[in-house]
Amino acid sequence: MDGEIDLVAGAFSSSGGKSRVQGKELMLEPDRVYNSYEEVIMKYGLNTLIFTGSFKDENTVLFERIKKTGFDGVEIALAQKGDLDYDRTLRQLKNNGLECSGKRMASYGSDSFSSRFI
């Protein structure tokens, strides 16, 4: 791995039991290991670009509204590393029962596109 992506969830077998064992071996949180790929896919998320061009700490107040609207998670768009406090954001996501993926947007002249999952 390139150090830019963290594995935080997945379905690792068509057998729920085998998937759970593999998730434990990968040191994932039990609630982030799924019995089937259908469980992973059948969720609804919202990209934060709808609200803001680059997500920052003050935007975590949106999480409650996003959850109440019926979404299972958010995709956080970051303009650059350091735009938010990851620990604070993770707490707010958990407090609101949301899952999250994130991406740092590439711009002209930037080094590369990268993702970080929370």
C-alpha cells in the first residue's frame, strides 16, 4: 500500500462467518465487517460537495441533518490534508451513526489523487 488508503471496512467472503474472521485478522472494528457485499453496497451516502467546496471542522454540524434525512453515510471532500481534525470528525460521525469515505480532490499541478477512509 502507498500509505494514502486505510482499510476500514469490507466483506471478505460469501460466508458471513469467514468474513468476520478475516475482518478480525485485519484488525477492523466488528461493526465495519459485513456478511456479504450486498450489505456494503445497499447503503446511501451523500457527498459533502453539495454543501461546501472543501469540508472543514465547522462543517461537522451537517452530520445530524444528513442522518435525519435518511442517509447512511457521507463522502467528505477535502481540498488538502489538514483541513479537518480527523479524531473530532470521527467522533461526530459515530455520534450521528454515519459511515464515511473521503477524498482529497486533485487540482492542476497537484501531486496526485488520494483517498482516506474514516
